[in-house]
Amino acid sequence: MPTNPPTNPIQPPNFIAQAGNSADSTIPNIAFYPSISLLDFQKISRIDKTHADERQIDVLKTALREVNHDLKKWRETLTKLTPAPSKLSETKGDVYGEGTSAEHEKVSDYKTAVYALAKGKLTEKYRDYDTTKSGRYRSETLEINADEYFQESREAIRRIIGKPRATIVLI
């Protein structure tokens, strides 16, 4: 007499993070800087479906505006050059890769700055979310990670403008 295996009445909860499979949304930018792809951000930053696409787009727009603001004076100095570059990819710098995978170093740094800032902002919003018994491990880890993303963004911006990562003054 064959017996059927018991069915598991416990269903997984709905809040389990799933890999992102969004349709690609492109966030337009001012003409000088490249547009930002939501799908690239999700892949590179390892963003899952814990955050809604609309939230990610909103955070990316904010990060894009903040990075553009931080680079405003630098970009204005470029307009005084002859000939003035019309795009970030036309500025002085190396191109890495070949063919369709080729990317200008400043474009790569720009995307790093925007993605890291957006990831930090997403992480920062969830600092108080905790699933551990003690309530300490996850929130401390998230705080460290958010600060590291902000630092990574600042370092990428400084690479673009050609400044050292840190300025140390002896007193």
C-alpha cells in the first residue's frame, strides 16, 4: 500500500527577498553625463526585490542629482577648455575594455559614485530592520555597510575630479 508523502502545511512568508527581474528602466541624465540603467544598478549592486523598483528609481534619481551637484564646479571648469568636452566620455582619461564592453574610466567612476550612493541610501533606510534575536548584529552591519557605500561614492567622485582620496594636514 503506497503512502503519499506528507504535505508541508507551512508556506514560506511573502517577504523573502527574490532576485530582481525588472524590465530595464533608463533614468535620463543631463547631456554631459551618461544615463543610468535600473537593471545595471540591480545587477552590479546586488539589489533584490526587497526594494520596489519605484523606490530604487527614486533613490537613483536622488543619487544622480547629488553626484551631479558634487561635480558641478569641476564640469564648469571643463567648459573653459578648448575644445570643451560635450560628454564625460570625451574628457581626459583611459578607456578600458574593447568593443561594446569598452568604458571610459570617468564614466565607470561616475556610475560607481551614483550606484554606491544609491545603495548606501537604500541600506541606510533599513538600518533599524532586524531579524536577529539580539537586535544588534544586523543593525550594526547595515550601519557599517551604508557608511562604506557613502565612502566609495566620495572616492569615485574624487577620482573623477583628480583629487586624492584624503587630505592629511599635520598640525
